Amino acid sequence: KLYEEGFISRSGKRYKLSPLPRDGKITGTLRINQGGYGFVIPDKKDAGDIFIAARNLSTAFSGDKVEVTLFAKQKGKNLEGQIINIIRRKRNEIVGTLRKSNSFYFVKPDEPEIHRDIYVDASNLKGAKKGDKVSVGNLLWDTSMLNPEGEIIEVIGKPGSKETEAHAIAREYNLPYKFPDNVLAEAEEIEGTITREEIETRVDFRNQNVFTIDPEDAKDFDDALSVEELENGNLKIGIHIADVSHYVLKENALDKQALKRGNSVYLVGQVIPMLPEKLSNNLCSLVPDKDRLTYSVIVELTKRGKLVKYDIQKTIINSKRRFSYEEAQKVIENGEGDLVDEIITLNNLAKILRKKRFREGGIEFFTSEIKFRLNENGEPVEIFTKDLKESNLLIEEYMLLANKIVAKHVGFPVRTAKPMVYRIHDLPDKEKIYEFARFVKSLGYSFDPNAASQTQQFMKLIEQVRGKEEESLVNELAIRSMAKAVYSINNIGHYGLGFKYYTHFTSPIRRYADLMVHRLIFHYTSSRNKSTYTIPELDEICEHISLCERNAIDAERLSIKLKQIEYLKNHIGEEFHAVISGITYFGIFVKITDILAEGLIRLRDLEGDFYVYDERKYALIGKASRKQFRLGDKIIVKLVRVDIDKSELDFIIPE
């Protein structure tokens, strides 16, 4: 009874005092779903999510920090509450399309989770016309009985154009879109000539067979590799990373703008770079046949993958070949082509390192990457998925190795550790891991949530579902149950990789964290650089760039979703293979198997029976027929509606 009333909580077979406050009030972050209801994720880690019905959302937007008063817990139901206070708004502006209805204007938000239209008085249009993509700000929302009001801050452009859509997404997620003039001017002033004096301070790899492997459409080449066999039979491998810190000095205009951005953002068909093009695609990019300054982790490994020794040095390279992943894969598969010996040698060793990493606790999730083929107008004409090949895994393994070595170099032993930016990944959230365990049990698999700290259990489950129809969903839900990796000066290790020490060193063109790590490691290993960071400064920057990363991920997901919807508007009436990705009381969420677009089968469109939502079975069950639609089931669906304004796809089950 104490458990049912919320006074105590359960962890497996054990009970403990509930982390919920005695006064029934709790703070957290609101997430609103497509159905119009929401959940508050409490600030206190041990407290479960709190359901908020649409009528109890008050004047909160999705993403706001809110205060909730809890209702009395009902037997068999999740915690439920009502929002009583908005502590902090997530956004000051909302992006959408300006509409007109009779005599008044309103903005229809682009993001479906923004559940209310924003009214705009005609005096606050700032030149915007009906149909324009706009940003609306100075929001005022005093009562949930009325819609919020605002004024136009910026006219972004006409919907549909590649430039407008990218700018709108950037504005929505507070991503700086265009570089200020002083930043561009500072970039133009950078001299590209490498002096003899600079070369003499570096280890020279220009005569080595250094090469890059990147996506076919990439222009910002952060990393390169080289390999040679030593007389003792071991391998000397150079992991060469663009030396951005040579050009972007701490506290200059370029540095401040890079910090503000935090990372590059890769939208469909367009990049919002962290650094101006002169640096990202030219001076810093490790293009072939050009001398480039690099920061290298040079390792000696046995052919069984044992690390003998390493060195971290400023270097200079001249890449002999730029491979796409596809080109490198052909070399691996056919055993012929440019630099075949180097690629085969590195790939064979990478496979050994990979197996070793998984033995020691790393987790491997299988996820497909969505890709688009666009026409000259930026419209999607084809969507396809790309699985990781050996060439991708080759590069990944050496980047992981370099990142681990750099982190341990600074952080071990702990008693002499210096301030550092670590990439950390905490243990899975208890509440989510219990939910995940319950779900996989419903599919017939065993998973002990109390042993979730043992990563081998995840790997065993992933192996069991490989090749089965539920594989994609189990992988996705396992990832969702994980904590989010963040940047921190406090090292707790990286759970997913199974590393005690980990950082980001290998992508300084597109991540500010890596640029900071370059500066820190150079400061600790060289007397030439006196510039460094204070601990409070590092702490503040870690929090900022972690937030920038989350915004970038959300922006990239929205970009993909909008392109999927744009593509499917020409496929209404067609049938698709899909998997059930979510079950709610108002319908079934389905994901198209080959293009990964997600939409809804509404409960009212399920004909022939009255269906009831069974939360424990993750299913909708027909009252008369007892027919079940379960999470993870494969079904055929028919697309019947595409709403671009609301970013919604509606499906039915064809007869």
C-alpha cells in the first residue's frame, strides 16, 4: 500500500523511501508529445517521469523548466500532476509560418511539440506577409484559456527554399547561422604559409604515406592515418588530427564565435560550420597534396593490438590520397588499389582492437544512418539507409584509441591529474532500465535491470536479437534507456565504450571540445604554450558545449524529419512495410522500415473492433477479436495524409 501511494519506491525486490518530496511538489523539464499531453522529467534522478494531461499543462511549452504539484497516486497508474509554475522558458523565440484567419494573424509553429499557435497583432508584423517563415518572440502567455501572443522578430523567408529551411531550423534551436563580419575578416587575415621555423618545431610526416577516409561529400577533413612496420615487427601508427589551435587562438574573435557555436551542425544538404570556410574547408582541412599542420598521437602496437608506447606531438603532413568510405571499402574487399598494404594492415589491426574493446566492456548498437539524394533545388528524390562498413569501423577504432590515450595521459594517475575536458557517460537511468527490461521480457528475452552496470548483458541481448524483426526497436529502446554522454571536468569514465578515461581530441574542425583539449594537452606537454583555462572556466564551457551538442542533435533530427515528410508528400496512397515503434491510448506510432519515417495510425482508424491500450503488454488489444498490435510488430501500412505544417504523417492499415 505504501508503494501504491508513492511513499516508497521499488528497485527490483527491494523497497526504499520515495525520492518524491513530502509537499507533493517537484521541479523538472516538460516534454510534450504529439497527442497533446506531456511528461515532466524530474530534476531528481531517482524520481520517475510525471504524466501531465493536456488540461493540466497550464502555459508551459515543451522544454520549459516547470514546477509540478502531484496528484494522489492511483493503484496501477503512473505518477500524474499539474503544472503550477513556469520556472524558466526553454526558448525566447519560436519559428513557424505566418497564417491569417479572418481578421487576425497567427504563427503556426514548425515544431509539433509546440502545441499552441501564437497570435500576432497586425501592428507587430514587421513587414511579414501571410505564408512567410518567421521567428516570433516577446511571448506573452498569462492564461491557458487563450493562446500565447507575440511579435515578429525576423522574417526568415519563403517556405520551401533550401536557405529558408536551414535558417529556420538554426533559429529554432538558437544556432548562430551567419558569421559576423569581424569573424570573417579575422579568418581572411590568417596567413596560410607555413614557415620554416614552424616546420622545425614539428615531427615531419610529409614523406610518409598519410591518407584520409571520409564521407564522399565531406570537405572538412579532421583526421588522417599513417602506418609503418618496425624492425621488431610492431606497427607504428600515426593518428594525425588537424591543428586548429595553431590558427584559432584563445579569446580571439574566431575562438569566441566557435565557442558560441560549440560544434558544426549537419543538416540535410547543408552544414552550419563551427569555423568559417577558409579554415574548415581549406587551411585546417587535411586535403591531399597540401602541407598541413597536425597534432598527432603516434602509437606503437603489437600485431595483437597491445599498446607498447605512444607519443603526442605537433606534426606536419602531406596527405597522399583522399578516400571516400566507399573507395576504402573496395580496397578492403578486393585487396587492390592505392595504398592497399596500409589500408589492409590498419583494417586487420582495427578488427583486433574492436574485439578487444567489446571483451573489455564496450557496447555495440546497430543503427542505420539515413541518407538523402537531393535534386538541384534541394528537394529529396530518394531516401536510403547506410550501414557501417569495415572502412567506417577502421577509422572509428583509431579515433577511439587516440581519444582514450590523450584522456589517460592527462588523467592518470588520479593524484597527479591535471584539469581536463572529459567525455563522460554515466550508468543507465534506473527507471528507464527497468522499463526496458520489462519490454524485452514481453518479447521473451531476459535482462536483469539490477545488473545493468555490466555492459556484457547489453551485448548478449543485442546478439540475441540480431537479424530478428525486433532488432531495430530493441537497439533503439536500449539507446533511449542510456544516459546522455556529456562533457565534464569530473571524470567518471565512459559506460558505453567501457573506458575509464575518454575525451574528444580527433575532430577540432567541428567540435569546440576537441579544440580545448588540443590547447590543454599542448600546455601540459610543451613549454611553448602558456595559455590555459581556469577550472571554473572549463566547467562553464563544458556545460555550454554539452547544451550546444544537444541542440545540434535536435536540429539535425528535425532536418531529417522535414525532408522525410517533404519526400512522402508525393507518395500518398502508397503502402509501406513498417514496424510498430510506439503504442498510446490514442493510436499506434509506426516507422517505415526502409526510410525510417515515423507517423501515426489513429485509434479511430482501426476498424472492425474497439481497441483498448494495455500498458503492461505494450499493446492495443481488440475487445471482441482479442487481436493485438504490439510494440515491435511488423505491419503493412498505407499513407493517407501528410501535414507539412504540423510535421505529421497519418497511416491506416489497408484492407
